[in-house]
Amino acid sequence: MKLRGIRFILIGMIILLFSSYLFSEGERYFTIGRVKYSGGGDWYNDPQGIPNLLKDLKKRTNIKAQTQQKIVTLTDNKIYDTPFLFITGHGNINFTPDEVKNLRNYLLAGGFLYADDDYGMDEAIRREMKKVFPDKELTEVPFSHPIYNSFYDFSKTGPPKIHEHYEGPPKGFGIFDDWGRLMVYYTYNSNISDGWVDTYNDSPEVRENAFKMGINIIVYVLSN
Amino acid sequence: MSNYLTYSLKKTKLNYSQNKMTLVEILLITCAGILVFYLYRKNISGIPLFPKITLLTLRSIVILIVLLFISNFFFYKTKKYYQKKQITFLIDTSESMTIPDVGTTRFDKAINILKDLLNFWGSNFHLKIIEFSSEAKIVHNLKTIKPDGKSTSLEKALSEVMREKSEVILLSDGINNSGEVYSSLEKLKETKVFSIGIGKDGLKDIKLTEVIYPRIAVQEEDVLVKAVIFQENAKGEKIKVVLKQEKGLISSSDIVLKNEENIVELKFKAKKSGLIEYQMEIIPTEDEKIKQNNFKNFYINISKNKFKGVFLSAAPHPELAFLKREISKFEKFDFTYFIFRDKNNFYPQYVNNKKQTTPIRKNLLSTITTSDILVIQDVPPNYFSDIELKEIRDFVLNKRGSLLLLGGENGFLSDGYKNNYIDDLLPFNLTGRKNYFEDVFKVQLEKNNSEHPLVSLSDDVLENIKIWENVGTVFSLNKIDKIKPEVNILVWAEKGQSKFPFIVLRKYYHSKIVVIFTDGLWQMYFKNPDVSKSATYYSKLIYQILLFLSIKLDETLTINLDRDNYQDNDEVNFFVDINSDKKIDDIKIKVTGEQGKIEDILYTQDTSLNNRYEGKFEVANEGKYKIEIEAISDDKVLFKNVKNFDVLPSFLEFERTKLNKDLLKDISNKTDGKYYDFNNYQEIKKDISLKKDKIIEREKIEVRQLPIFLIIIMMLLILEWVVRRRWGLP
């Protein structure tokens, strides 16, 4: 009985050690920071989306990634732990002056922001990005841009349509730095991130396109 | 007196142990005393008490005196007497004393003051006059001294009065350019130095003190060179600074000298590549006496302006994205990126958003071999075939290629690179232990390498050190401690008391291998809140590293001297750089002047840099000199070069000619003396008193030397004999 108890403790300790090792290994791998913002636009929408995308990224590429997202506010220095931020929702977004300043610094220093309109975010994201870069415009990203061909080929179709919220085709807009680097990528009438969760009964083809475009965006950020 | 007694007894004790004769004497006397006392007691029993005590006392006194005599007992006798005070004059006869800025020359003023003081004090003191320039000597005839055109050594002057108990009057302009003054002052014990400063602002001089320039620059790119100009008595003057290459003007600037030290910036574009000699010159003004310090020569390695590189990365990674982004900003570099998708395939490639042909495996080697530099970012060793590793080795060893290894989890694993084709190229030994750690390390520039071009974030050394102090921390590190001996560690990563190499350079004959032991440069840059500044520094660091690795100069032997011209008895320091693919066994050096060959030449090899030698020799006379150097490999002369230089008449005395009041004041204050300006020196007449010195001398007198003691002994013995006779004792 005594022997079994000691054995049990030893196995427990080994598992604990091993799991902490795994955890520490994963901490330094790539992840996505989900931006928590004020204004009431459901920043937390589809919480399983990013973990699902990261799991697929690990399966399909040799990029070392965590499978957990980071929740960050724009005034938090944690945003500098990852080069990739994601913002989504439906409705209003309101960046404070500090958030505007910090996001601008982050993006100019090499950070990337992917914004996905999950319906009703268009006006707010355009307004807030104008605060961040008053001198720059959101312009449509041409299909020849590497973001459409960094891993999978979307160079003929552009961003895939997952859910239609408005009339017309899906579009991808961007803000570029002075050297031509895409700092902000914004998908409109596409809603790629909805395809990363299984709650909307989308067809496998539609979801596959959502994962492919998601992976393209990450590969672009990490290799260009 | 008791002290003397103690001392004398101690001394006696010493005598016992050291002087055998004295010991024997003491023993004999003691034995004799015991014998006398014994015989007295045995043969003269029954004598009355009074004569018995008298005899005993007399004999005891004799024995005591004899003992004192033998033990060399001594005491001191004090003598007092008075003598005339000694005053020593130190007269500066160096070349700077010919400057006529005190109504007359400084030297004439000094002589006038000396004569005035001598007249005032008359013959009431002992006089000594010493003249000094580079040497010091006693003056016997005042008419014979005059300025001798030499440099000034206050050290030599002060050492002449070091052992004297004297009051010293120093007549000088305080311009000291030979020897160390302060160490001499500490040796002055009983000497007070009264200084009389002779001089005012001195001559006008405009001097090029330093040229700040990049060691390496790129053809057709702006090169910034700074001239540091010192002015004395030329404030507000307009001067012209010119930069020449092979006697042709390439840049110039007119400035007004506003401060004591002025900085002029000149820009130019280098037209041809190679090791180019430049000359910076201040055009002398009409009334400038010293023109020899108006120019300086220097070399810049101008490299070609386009380089090809290959970047191999294990996978998409923030570090890759950061480096690729920065490299894309440098027009000089044309990189091909191979980002492994798996062991055999690569990701599609875009450069500046333009699609490139997706790299294929079979093109990897041909792309590498036509490049100048190969960057390997954390690629696991097993991603390469043996043939590829062999080719990479050949690229570095035989094709003058450079290698930049970036850290990470996979790249420095011992199971792959150890014992494979590139193992011996690596600057470190792999141990087999896990070496990648995520932690916060402070980055610190290795002090000895603060001027190294690879880590020069500013052309100004002090500014470079300051930048590195603020460069921030690194968040991941390959902790490698087995660095190979010949490797140059340029930057350290510190954690508490431990420090690990962060950026290292290994020169493998002509090839250069740099390792950065992290995959977190992106974080260093990214986490620095001051984006505008850090972007410049990190970008510059990457640029410097790539440029340093890419530059390949023609095979040459260059000779650099530490100065552009010398004065007699100067030490000449020389540096020899041999840029060659072959190992140099030794160098042969020959220096000849108009007076013949210089034999005494010392040189060593600088082990931190391949094929670099440095050495020194002295030039005794003015004239033209020639230094010839041959590089020897396998008993054959591989390279030969000659450099000429001049040894000019001394102008050191005219470089900074303003009265150095501070030094003279220091000399006086530290010796309890006083400083006077030449126009109010009259106070010295009151401050130095000619009252005769009271001399107290103590004379040591030993008992042995006093005949009175012998007489006393004799008298006591006679008295003892008389007593015995008186009482009829035998």
C-alpha cells in the first residue's frame, strides 16, 4: 500500500514536471493576440476561432505555434510578445488616445493587425484606423500581393467569401508603411474568422478556404 | 635618557648574537669576577664587615663598568648651530620660453626677475641655480644660459632638488611636454616650491587633433568624416578644411572657429573601391607658426557597392520577417531567401512584394556559390545533405565566402553539426547539452572591441559605447560557453554574475564567420519603446554585420603609422595589416633614416586579428625615414610594402603655448609653497625669509670612545689595592 502511494506521488511529479516543460516550450512559440477593445462591438466573438486556426497552422506548416490565443488590450505591453494582433466584432470600436498611440508604435515597429468585419464593424474600424494613421488610407490590396499566395494560392480570387454581410464581393484592404510593408489587413464582406469555428454549419469547402486564408496571413507576416 | 638606555641594551643584545669576540669577552670577565669573589670568600674569611663591604662594592662597580664598556653602551649629545638659508632657482630654458608675450621674451623676463631677487637678497643665503628643458643642469655662470630649443621636462627639474632641504623658486611658463610631474612632487619632502608663472596667451595655433572616420565604407555611398580642430588664440578666425584623395580635392568646408574645440563634418562619395588613403588638412593661416599639426592621413576600406547573399531559414519566424524587412531597405544587398517548408521544399518567395521564382532545391548550391554571404537561421543540421554541407564548407574556406549563423532552438544542436563538414568552421564547440534558453539577458559591448567595425553603430567610439549601453535586453539566448580560443567575442549577454557570448567573430584566414546567439533580435527591436531610435540602431547593426561579412579586399600589405610626422626621440608605433588568403609565418621590418638603419624594433602579432602585426621603434634624429616590411610565408616573400615618413624639428613646444598656471599652482600648493604671476612676484620677497636656519645635530657617543671610563676603572682598581693594603689583606 505504502509502495503504491510513493509510486503514485512519483508519477504525479513526473507528469507535473513534463507538463510544465511542455507549457514553457509552447510559451515562446507563435501566437495571435486578440484585441480587447471598448465601444461595445463584441471583441470576444467566436473565442474558439483562433485556437482552431493555430491548431491547423501547426498541422499544415512547420511553424512552431501555440494553440492558445492571448487576450490583450492595446495599452498592454504584452502586445509586443507577438507580431500578430487580431480584431473582430460586430458594432462599435473605440480606441482611447493611449491605445491609438500604442497601436501606431506597434505597427510601425513591425507589428501586424488583422481586422475581420463580422458585420457592422466597417464604419468603426475605418474611423479608428484613421485615428491611428491620419496620413494613410485603407486601400484595396491587389490580388498579386504575397498575402494571397504566401502558402495557398488566392492570387486569382482574392479573399474568400465565408459569410456575406453586404452586397458585392469580399474585399481585402490594407495600410502600408513607407517601405511598402502591409501593416494592417482588413477583410470586408468576407468574414474569414467565422470559418474557423464550426458553429455556423458552413460547408467543408468554405471552412477549408477560411483556414487556408488564415494560414496565408500568418505565413505572410512571419516571412515577409 | 631611558629611551637611549633601552635602545643601547637592545643593541647590546644584538651584539651578543652577532659578535662572537664580545661574547667571549663577556664570558671571560664574568668568570673572572666570579673567581675573584670566590677566592675572596674562601681565603679571607673573618675580615671585618666594613672592609668586606667596601671591597665588594668597589669590585662590583668595576665589573659593572667593564660590562657597560663591553656592551657598547652609548648616548646622544645635542649640538646647535645656525647656517645661511639655501635658495635654489629653477630656470626654464625650453623653446617655449622664446615666446615674446610678456613685453619681452619669457626667458628674458625670467632672467630679469632672477636678477632682481638676487639683488634684493644680496649675499645672505646660499644660492644654487639650475637650468632645465628636456634635461636639467647646474648653472655656474648666469651669462651662459639661454633657451636651447628643446622640450620641457619639469620632472627632470624637480628631481634635481628632490634631496635638498631648500626653498625652490621655479621660473617657468608651465608648459610641460615630457615626463610626469605629479609623481616627482610626492618625492619632495623638505622642499617648498614657489612658482613664478611667466607667460600670457602664447602663440596662435590651429591644430587638427583628430579625424573621426568609418573604417569601412561603400563605393558611391556618402562617407561622413569629422575633423576635430583645436584652436589657441584664433577664436573667431575663418579657416578652410579640405579633404584630399591622392592629392586631389574631394571635399572642403569653411568654418569660423567659435570654441576651443571645433568639429567640422565633410561628406564625399568614394569613387573607387580598395584601401584608399585620404588626407585631411587645415589650410594654414598667414601668421600661424606651427603648420606641421594641420593635417592627418588615414585609410578607409572602400568596398564595392553591390553584394549577393543567401538567407536560409528553418521556417517562417518573426526573426526572419524582421531581418528580411531590414535587409530589403539596404540597396547594396541582393538576397535570395530559402525558407524551408519541409526538408525538401521551400515557401514561395516575395521580395518587396514582388513575386520571385519559388526556390527549388537543386538551385540552392549554385546560388550559394555565386554569393558573398550565407545566412543560416536556425536550420536543423539534418535539413542539409553531406554534399551541401561540403559545398558550404568550400564556399567559406576556398571561395572567400562569409557565414552568418543565427541562433534558435535547432541550429546549434550538437547531434547534427558536430563532426560534420562545417563543425570545424564553427566558432564554438558543441557540448550536447540543451543550450537554448528563454530569459532576459543584458547586452554588453566588449570594451576591447568598442571600435570594431562590425559593432560600430556610430563612427564616434564614445558615442558607440553609449549606444550599446542603452541597446536593451535580449529575451532568448543559446548559452554557448565553449568558444574556440581564436574567436573574438564582440558583445556579451549577461545574467547576474554570468555572461555568455552574444555576437562573436571568427576569422578563418580570409573568411569571416559571425554568430549571433539568439533568434530574438526582433524582440529586442520590437520591445524597445523608442521606435524611431531603436530602428536606426538595429538596422545599422544588421547593416554593419552584413557589410563587414561581405567586403572582400584585394590581397595587400598595408603599413599604418600612429602619427603623420614625428619629432626627434619620438616613439613611432606602426601597424601592419596583411589581407591574404594565406597564412603569414612572420614579417621582416627594416627602418632606415639619413643616419642609417634603426636596429631596435619591437613587434608582436595581434592574435585577435589574423595577419595583423603591431610594433614600435624610436627615431633619434630629424630627417627622412623609410619603413620597409615584407610578409613571409613558407620562406617566401609574399608581400612587400614601403612607407616614408619625416622626423621634423621639434614643434611640441609651440602646440599649446598659453601659460599653464594650473600646473604651476598645483606644484606650489602640493609642496606648501606659493604661486605668483610674473607681474606681482614682488610678494615673494616678503614670503621667503632669509633668517638663518637653526641646525640641531645629535652626536652619538659610545662609552668605549670615552677615555674617562678607562681612567675610572684604573682608579677603582688602585683604590681596591689601597683598601686591601690599609687593612693588611692579601
